Amino acid sequence: MFDTKSFRELIKKREALDPDDEYGAQECWKELTNLLAEDMDGTIDFINNECTENEFSWLSEIFDDVVIKTQSHEFIDCVQKVAIEKYPEESKKYHIQRQIDYAKDCFDD
């Protein structure tokens, strides 16, 4: 089961970091990637049904890391759909499609 509480705590931690704290950001990205990769079905369900617009924006920072770790086409399909259908303005504002395209290049096949 996806750990929503831990995810939200990590997002808050990431939001609170100084923009120049590259080490802190990398640590958050690593923890978030590991959390998301633990239960891909739960992660996809969370993104589709519970992930807020703000959380989705922060999550876009690690789309590529999640793909590298999981090689999940279902994950990319999910974030692509959410970006287009659920959060198009946020996606445009933060260039989330660029992050999705970059993540698609991380597949081994």
C-alpha cells in the first residue's frame, strides 16, 4: 500500500528547502524515488486519485528517477494523463511535459 503520509511529509520537506540546497534536494529526490518505486500500483492509484496539483508539480522533479528505477511504462502513462487531463495549467506553468519527455528517454528498451 502506498504510504501517503510519508509522501506528503517528503514533499513538505522538499518545499521547505532553500533553492540552493542541492544536497538536500537530492536526498529528498532519493527518498521520494524509493517510496514511489516500492509499490508502483499504489503510486499510480495515488497520482490518479489523491495527488494534489502542488504535489504533482514537485513530483515532476523525479519522473526520470522513478523510470530509471522501475522501468514502468504504466507510471509514465499515468503522469502523462494527469498532466494533460487533470492539471494542464500547472503542467504548462512548470514545463512538466519536458520532464515527462526526459523520463521517457530513460527506458532501457
